[in-house]
Amino acid sequence: MNIVEIKKILEKNNNYLRQTFHVKELGIFGS
């Protein structure tokens, strides 16, 4: 794997984590 591929994977993971945390926050504030 090269650096570009690793960066892409890290970006995907970061986006996924942001989305899940955002959903959790909305759930907490919504309840």
C-alpha cells in the first residue's frame, strides 16, 4: 500500500467516525 491509499482509508474512517458521533449527539440531545 502506498501513502495515498492509506490517506484515503484514514479519511473514510474519519468521516465514518464523525457521522456516528454526530448521530449519537443528535440522539442524546433529541431524547
